[in-house]
Amino acid sequence: MGATLGHRLGFVLTRTVWGLLAFLSFNRIRVVRAERLPRGGPVLYVGLHRNGVLDGAAYLRVARRAEFVISAQWHRSLAGRLLFPGIAVARDKDRERGIKADNAGAFREALEHLAPGGQLLILPEGTSSLGPRHLPFKPGAARLAGEVAASGVALSIVPLGIHYECAWEWQSRVEILVGEPLQIPAGARVPQDEMEARIAAALEAVGVNVETEERLRLIEALAYAATLGTRRSYAECLKRLEAGVPAKLEAAAAALLDAARVEGARLHQGVPLMPVGAVAPYVLLWLLLAPLEAAFLLSNAPAVAGAVWASRTLPDERNVIALWRMLVGMPLGALWAAFLCALLLALAGPLWALLYVAVCIAGVRAYYRFRKLSIALYNVLFVRRLRDELLNFRLALAASLDAERR
């Protein structure tokens, strides 16, 4: 009883920490095609791995009850085991660094977790990359799925694609695209290579697979532009553009971006933003948000400075920029916030401490919009002649995507 209660409390605590991590890292996590998620039974989630350990914070929005299979590097310390719970396995690069784990025991634990109706999340690439397509998939997920089905348990395999507007930016938006589940009947004996091929195809159906980084940057900018002022899904726009961009549209995009560079326009997610309608509401909202953002950033200057320093000096690849920002900024911010709250309570009273907390929450939530507003207003003030060209391009892009949908 005590162990069960302790496990539940630990589960709630870690999910709370990861929820806070998601709040601090992302402006919005949107689940696309959530109706495809199974309502019960054993579920094996297989997800694409893009943005380091922060993928896990986003995937929790979908796989709320799932146990995660994670790298053994996170279990080398007590703090790591508390903050990154899950079934630990040693990857090849972990073993090269002397990090060991009982992979056979981890496989048995995963099997025992799934068989009674549990949920498990595996990232089959084993490591993350922000490249133009997925990395080679490891066979563990396919082997596990085959063993579960062969043991007489029906299994749903749910592919998940994760798509960031800009993975290394603070407060980026992210979408998780849920693919069509693979239903593996109880008692089925699917050959290993066939299971691997089915999982790979399911993941490619929810991910973006293009040939070059340049191509990926182009369709990411186009997909972002297509969502501005609409309810279109960024992930689904990416998938439509993955198949090809009409030549006239690509030429127009290149001309617009060349003009933006020549004119010195500011970009957001690769797009030179401009106000769509009247400029006055943009100015009024910016004037409302500017004091809030200034108060938030200045009152948390040590944590902000530490996070910026970490994001610029510690990462060796773009896929861990956001991770290092959070690894340094989050604990530093927690210590600073605790110190400042205690100081305000002692010197000014609880209302000032509550005001500081409110400014922090509102400042985080408003940062994304404030940044967009600042870029749009800069552009309309200093490169206004691009406005008609940009708005016409957006209309052409929307028409192209709508025509393809029909």
C-alpha cells in the first residue's frame, strides 16, 4: 500500500515538473488528429525524436499515462532518476561513454508493463536530430510489439510526429500529429522485418522527409506563413508541402525572402511578418504588453541571463539548444524566484510576492505574441513597401493549399 502510494505521488510529482517544463518551454502544444488515439487496451506509442529530452515534455500531452523508455544517461544520479523516470536502456553511444544498463531486464519490464493494458512511449531513433528526415530506426520497438502480440495480447501501435515552428527558440509552438494506429491482433506472429517496415512507414506518414536542410527550412517557413491568422494545422501544412511546392509559389517565396534580406526586414520563423489589417490595434497591444515583458525580464534577469548564456555556449547541436536553456534556466529561475518571493514577503508583504508571480506567469505566456508584434511593427515602420507583396504571397499560398486539399 505504502509503495503504491509512494509510486503514485512520485508519478504526480514528476508529471507536475514536466508540465512546468512544457509551460516554460513552449507557447502552445497542439495535438492534431487526437480522435485517432485509442480509448483503451495496451498502447505502444512510437514517436519521432527531434528536440532532445524536451520532446518528452511535449509528448506527455498525448501519452499522459505512458511509461517512457529513456536513455540510461539520465539515471546516473538520484536527481536524474527522480526527474526522468522511466525504463532506462543503454544506447550504443551510452555504452561508448561507459554508461551501462540492463537492456534485457528493461525489455522484460517493458513487456510486463504493456501486457496487462499499460501504455509505453518509445522513440525508435534513439537520439534526436533536427535534420530533413528521420534517423535510422532501432529495432527495439518492433521486437517489443511482436513479443506482446505473440504472447496473446492485442496491441495498438500509435505513431506520433512532432513538429516545432522553431525548435531552438524559447516559447516556440509545437504540434503533435497522431497517425493512424497499427492494430496488431492477439496471437499474431509478425516477422521482425515486416513489423519494422510497418512502424517505419507509420512514422514517415506523420513526419517530414525531404532531401536537404534548405528544403526543410523552405517548407517550414511556408507552413508557418500558411497558418498565420487561420486555424490551419502547421503539421498538416508541412505534410502537404512535403510532397512538393508549386514552381510559381516557390519562385514567389524566394523573391519575397530576397527582398526581405535586401530591405533588412525582421523574420519570425523564417517569415517577414506584417500587420494584416489596421496597424493601430497592433500598436496598442504592443504598448500594453511592453511594460509587462520588461517587468518580467528585468525581475528575472539572473535566470534569463543564465538561460541565454547556456543556450549560446553549451550546445554542440541545434537539437539540444532548448534543452541546455532549460537545464540551466529552470533551476536557476526556481532558486531566484524563491529568493525574490521570500524577500518580497519579508519587506513588502504577500501582495507584492503574488504580483511578482503573476507577472512571471503572464510574461511567459505573452512573450511569443509580444515577439511577433515587435517584428511586425518594425517591418511596417521600416520596410512597409514589402507589405503588399507579403500579403499577396500569403493569399497565393492559402489558395494553393486549399486547391490541393480539394
